[in-house]
Amino acid sequence: MGIHRIRASIQESAEQVPLEKLRGKRVGIDTGVVYPFVANCATEFFQERAHCAYIEAVVSWCLKLKRKHNITVVVVFDGCHVPAKSDESEKRNRKRDIAKGKADAYWAAGNREKARKEYRAAFNLLSLHQKTIIDALKANGIDAITAPYEADSQESVTSMPS
């Protein structure tokens, strides 16, 4: 789900690092980075077609980091929902349910363009999707783990100055 404005909050202590400086390192990548790739698969996921070129794009991107820059990539997925954010989770789920209903109606009416837009709005990276993505990553020798809770809050601690 993410922490509102986390990137802006840690900008002061973060620095952009060229990929060359990460050569030989093991780097955790939050699924927030790969989510846009996968969200483009929303229609395929909702239509229960697991194969998706965007998942292949994520794998390819990770392999490029590995091969070209000698970076060991570990893709980090969110784990359990944080109980303190249950109201926000419910609100987002209602919005997704509405978008899914619209998408199904557009799809049935043959309006694929509007359906895809609504499927994307309805998409949520669920454990079922995580498994599909993790399986694809692992099949290509890319590590993937699931954080106990939200990955970004745990990763932000590692980006803080000592």
C-alpha cells in the first residue's frame, strides 16, 4: 500500500547513485518500482490469463541489472497489511471494487479500451499475483522475498543515515 509521501520524506537523506557504484552489490528493489510494469497486466490477471509480457519485462529488467551491471537484485514484496491503515485499505478496496465492476461492464460491451483503464484502476498486487511474479523471477535466478509488513517502511530504515 505504501506510506504516503515516503519518497519525499527520505529525499533529504538519500542520494542518487549511478549503477556503476552498485556493481557487485546486492540491492533490494521495492515492488513500487516494478508495480507499473505489472499493473499493465491488470486485464490479463482479471481475465485469468497468467502469461503477461509485462512480467517478462520485469524479469528482463532485473536480468539486465544482473548481467550488465553485476548487481544482485532482490525484489521485495509487501507482506501483511498494517492494522493501523485498515480504514485506508477499506477505502481503496471499495474504489477498486467499483472500478472492477465498471471494467467488467465495459468488457462485456466490447469496449476494451475503457475496460483496460478500469481494470488497471481495480488492480491490486495480491498474493496470487505475487506468486506468479515471484515464480517468474525465481525461474530466472532472481531473488524475491516478502517483507513481514510493508516493504517500504522497512526499506526506509536502511536508507537513513547512521
